[in-house]
Amino acid sequence: MWRSRAPLRWLSVGAALLRWPFAWRRARPAQPRRILVLHQLLLGDTLMLTGLLAKLRLNHPGAEIVMTVAPTYARLYEGQPYDVHVHALDPRDISTVWPLLRGPRFDLAILPADNRWSWLARALGARWIVGLAGDRPAHKNWPIDELVPYSSAPSAFVETAMALEPGPEPSPYARDRWRAPRGDDAPVVSPPYAVLHVGASSPLKQWEPQRWRALAAELARRGLSIVWSCGPGEGALVEAVTPQEGETTFAGNLPLHALWHVIARASVLVAPDTGIAHLGRIIGTPTVTLFGPGSALICGPGEFLAAMPYRAVTVEPFHCRDQRIQFFREIEWVRRCERLYGPGAQRCARAQCMEAISVSAVVSAVDDLLPDIAPAALHART
């Protein structure tokens, strides 16, 4: 198995160039029979494409719709929400590309974020490729047939992705549109409980351990037992909050399909701005998300997910949340911080935006959600 993206990159470019002379009469198909949503986004962004899938299914009820996902996410989609099939694509494993190359051509390929995938779409023989305008560098955009301008008005990414497909808007998301993955191996925790997911993709998105500890104490006083969670390799984050006797800990040892069922039975989920927070909204569990560097607007529910019980906790505006980059594009209205992973002076020395989030603000958001939850709803999500 290849462990580099270079073979896929050269395969995509080479195959795309071979197909190019036969593509000069392309036109957007009015009734595409096969549609590909092509990306390699992180979990949260992948889940925010659900609105796009709903719109594609509404406008093309008889089409075969395929979406690429990271292999670790594929199990979440086994219930085929909106009758969409997923293909597990690993750019470092060229064998995951062969089934796409050997299959029938796609009439329509949609790139919801990074336009470098346009070369693979052309290599697959896609008859019409749609992407968001403004990606850099320019060679990412060369194979694309239709560039849709990024929204000029502040909007959630779920709505930005939906704009790539013209036509009527779908009905708002409802929990019954996504069947839960199989969970025979999922652990069972006695309700009522709160899931506190402390992991995040960057230390600058993480909340301080003493604040998590204080939040747990407040929720325990409200009659909720505590379940601590984090992603693989983040066990030290759970250890730092010093779990108490009677609290349950899943320190990165649950696959996503099993974590789905733990979250589904919870009274509330609290998490930083990370993929698990988006998973909570898809599941329908009341979810409180802590936003520091990220944008609560861009990562918000938009109209499509507005019916899901959810609260964002952030300090807005924040003085250094001032960068305008979204998916390599400079967008005038965007306000976020990308100083998460840069070296040296390019990286924030400390997460001041997360430190500004108080325990009382998070408790208030939880209290705002809990009265809306009927006991029967806790079991309807599983």
C-alpha cells in the first residue's frame, strides 16, 4: 500500500490529460444518472455536507449518488442517509482509487471544498465538474467546468455547500433521515448522563482541564452522571481532568460507530469545535459546542440543521479572531483564526479565545437545552 499522496497525484494528472481531448463538448447534464461528491474533508466538514446530499437527492431522485469519505468515517454512513453511497478513499492508498476508475463514468462531480480533487474527477471521466471559485493556486481549478462564487453574505458552510447544486431547497434535516450504524459492540451507560468530549484537533481548541472539572461538578448537581470522551491518542486530555469515582471514561478507545450510540443515549453532549460536536447534531442529541479559534457562524447549523437542539458558546467578537481564510480562499466576511498549526511566531502562544469561555456560560447553554428534552426522546435517537 502506498503511504504517500504523490502516486495518486501523478495518476490523477496523467489520466486527466489523457481524457482531456475527448471532453471538449462537455455540458452540464440536465438529468445526471451518476453523481460524485468528491472530497477528503475532516469529520465535521464531512457531516456538514449532509445538506448538499439532501438537495442532490431532492433534485435527482433517480440518480446514483456517491460520496467519498475517509475510511474511518465510512461506517457512520452504512444506513445510507438520503440514499447516498459512500466510497472510502485514502489518498495514501492508491488501491482505494481503482474501484472509482473501473466503474462507470460520473455525469456530475461536485467538489465542496478543495479543488485539487478536480484532477481526479477529470481522471475518472466526469462529464461536468463543479467547484467553489477562488481556490488557490490557480492550477487546482483548471479541470473545473463550473466555478460557483463563494457566498458574499455570512453563512454556514452547510449552506455554502448546498449552493453548489442549483434548484429547490430540501426540507430541513430530520433525525429519521439518518439510520444509526450498527452498534452491537457499543458500550451501554445507564442514563441520564452527559458526554463531555475533551479532545480537539489542536491544543488551541482545547478547554482547560479545571474548567471541564468544574462543568462536570455542575452537571452532576443536576442529576447527570459524567462520561468522558476523547479521540485516539488523546488519552492524556482525559487524565488531566482527573475522572472521579462513578464517572465513565472512553479515552480514545471507541470507534465512531460505537461512540454514535453512546452520544445518542446521552442527555447532552458538550465538546469543543470538533467533528464530534457535528456528530451530536446529526444524531439529534442536545449539543453544546465551544468555539475559540473557529467561527460559530461558519460551523453553525444554518437553516438546514436549525431544528436540531444545539447551542454555541463563544466570545464574539474576539480581538485576534481576525483572519479571513476559508478553504484557501480569502472571504471578506470570514472571521476566524488559522494560527493553530503554524510554526514559531505564526502560532498562538496560548488559547486566549478558549480561556475566555466561562464555565457559567457553558452551564447556561446546557440549562437552556435540557428543559426541551422529554425522557422518551433519549431512546428515540438510538
